[in-house]
Amino acid sequence: MKELGTGGEPGKVASTVAGEVAGASGSPLDLLRGENARLREQLDSAQEQLSGLRTQFDRLLSEARLNQAKLRRFDQIERQLIAAPSLTALVQALLVDFGVLFELDAVTLALVDPQYEAARVLSEGWSESAQAALDDAETQNQTQTSAEPPAASLASLASRDSRSERHATEPSAGTDWFARLLLLGSGQLLSQIYTRGWRPMLGSPDPNQAALFQGVNVRGLGSTALLPLLHRGECIGSLNLGSRDSARFSAGNSTDFLERLAALAAICLDNALVAERLKLVGLTDALTGVHNRRYFEARCLEEVKAAQRSRQPLVCLLLDVDHFKRINDNHGHPAGDAVLREVGQVIRGQLRGNDVVARYGGEEFVLLLPNTPLQGGVETADRIRLAIASAAMPVQTEQDTPLHITVSLGAAQMDMEERKPVAEAGDAAPRRSTPVESMKRLVQQADQALYAAKQAGRNRVQSAQ
């Protein structure tokens, strides 16, 4: 047994073994410290992972909130497009409200308008909405005696709706949205731009796209998005968006929301044009193709209000075909209808874009010449008279020669200072005539002048005294 030990006692041997074991594995305190360090490392790692998850969660939550806000804005603009009461309100919602809502630096709209339907609606409808805005301003400023509306009223007019005869003129301040509307005679330009099919085009501004950004400095844009407006498989236009942020529209971006908006805009635009066509049918004389009396009376009231406010002259002309009964008696009623159609076309050819012609009844036509003094109205009337006299009517006489006719016209200018007499007005003092009273008086004076022209021998122009 002595060979197994070192010659010492058994107790000393056990103590030596225990010490060696303790030295190899450390004390219990050291073991606890090591375990704590390991747990701390795991905790730190877990906290790092948790921090990363929290960051990812915050990012996803932020994106969700942004998408929710974007969805609300899309819902808002979609509701606005659907509820737009007119083509002009719809176009303005796209060009103004959409850009403000989504903080865009540029929004333009191109519409294919081969029959000039949109152009006619947007130009002819201006006075209606402009009048409504100014009427509101007049109600709010009844105490003001100045004929010119206050600046705030003009600003509200520009912001609400400012349809103007601006196809041939520069847009005025506050109405720049109209300059960003491009009406195309055909879809050729769009076909040249959308060379890869009718799909949204996102990316950096392309010089070839500059034509679609009418009224916009394309060089100041960092990215653009072109959205084709498709309806029943046909491209009827393009909604064009621009941002100074080069990352706003990139080729890899999702276009689901934009495509949905473009589809809805196309449907709304087509529906608005259909509605305007139906409205136009109700305001057009079926025989001659010019406006009817209903349209004239509504438009005349608007022009009278505008003339009273702006202090600009307004002339009314009444035209009557001389001896029209003889034409019906000698050549038949179809011939009389053909004569009226031709007269209507000749009159239209002698007028400006903002002048109005309507069939007043029978063989009578009525015309409105805004911003025209009486002398200018008389000159226009005489030009119309000569044009009709020289035109060959689409009716053959017994001698197999074209029929020529003459017309008589009466001209009157609205009196800006017209007052109702005390006895007639029922007031303590004379007051200014209402727009309705002024309108009736204007037409009555033109009718009296027409009667005087016929009494004087026909084929002439007579102005009201």
C-alpha cells in the first residue's frame, strides 16, 4: 500500500486531492459570477434583438400609418371626383385639389378632345361659376358701394372656379390650373409618349414628356409619374404628376393606388362629358343647331350681372328674316327650315368665341355681345346683315337659281345707370334696376329697334335711342 502514496498519512492525501479539485473548477462564487456573465451576455443579445424588433415594428407601424393616411387621401379625392357637379369642377379637383392633398409640385392633365366638346364646355361654362362666386362676394359685401369687387372676392373666385375663354389668351393670376390643361385634337401625342403600352410611367423627367407638362417648369422636377386615362380600352387622356423629390416616383414603386385613381378619373371624365352633352341637347335648338331661348335667358342674366359689376358695355341684337312667310308659302316649310339653318350658321361665323347667338322664336334670332359698345354692336349687326344677303340659301327658286334673302336687326346697349322710377319701384327714392329688370329692358329695347328697322323698309340695322 505504501507504493500508492507518497509515504504520508491518508488524511493528508484526501486534503491534497480536494485542493486539486477546487483549484481546477474554482470556488462556488466564481461559478456564480461566470453564470451571471453568461446570462448577461444572453440578456444583452436578447435586448439587441428586441431593439431591432422594436425598430422594425416602429418602421412597419410608421409605414402602416402612412399607408392609412394615403388611403384616406385617396378616398377623399375619389369621393370628390365622384361628387363633382360639372366637368370644370372635376378638372379642377384633379389639377388643384389632388396636388394639394398629396403635396405634389406639379399636376397637369391632357385630354383627347377631337370634337372640341371639352373645350366648348370649359369655355362657355365660365360665366356661370364666376357669376356664382361673385354673387356670394356681393352678398357678403353689401355695404360696399364700389363697382369693383374686393380683393378677397377675386381670390375666392380664382380658388373656387375660374372658367375663362383662355384657349387664346394667357391665364390670369390665381387661375394657373387652366394653363396646365392640355386639350388634344387626337391621341397621337399620347401614343408617341406611351411607347410601351398604356401603363403608368414613373421615373426621372424625360424631355420627350415635356409636352404633357404644359405650364410647368420640368427642369425643376426630380421625378414624374404619367398615368394613362383608359376608358373602354381607349386612352382618353393622361394625368401627369411631378415632384422635386427624385425618389418620389421611381420605376420600382408600386402603382396600385395610382392606377386605381387613373381608372376612376377616366370614368368620371367620360361621365361628365356625357352629362354635358345631354345638358347641351336641352339648351340647343334642334333645327338650327344654335342655342335655344332657355339658354339665352339664363346666359343673358349672367352677362347683365357681370356687366353691372364690371361696368363693361353689353349689347343685345335681335334679328328677323325678312318676308319669311313668303319663303314658306312659295317654297314650302322644308325650304324655310333650310333657310333658318343657314342663317344660324352664317351668324355664328361672324361672332367671337364669347358672343352668344340663340334662336328666339320662329324666324327671330337673338345675340349677346359682351364688352361691346353700341357702335361696335351696330357694326357687327351690319356685318351679319351683309353676310346673310350675300349667302346663297340652300333653296332653288323657280328660275333654278339660289335663293337670296335679307334680314333686319335691332341693336340696344344696356344702361349702366338705369333706375326704376319712384312710382313704379314703390320706394321712397329711385333705385337701381335689378338684373332681371335690366335684362327685360335690354331685350325690349332691341325688339323696339328691330320693329323700327322693319318699319323703315327692312334689310337694315336700327339702334335703340
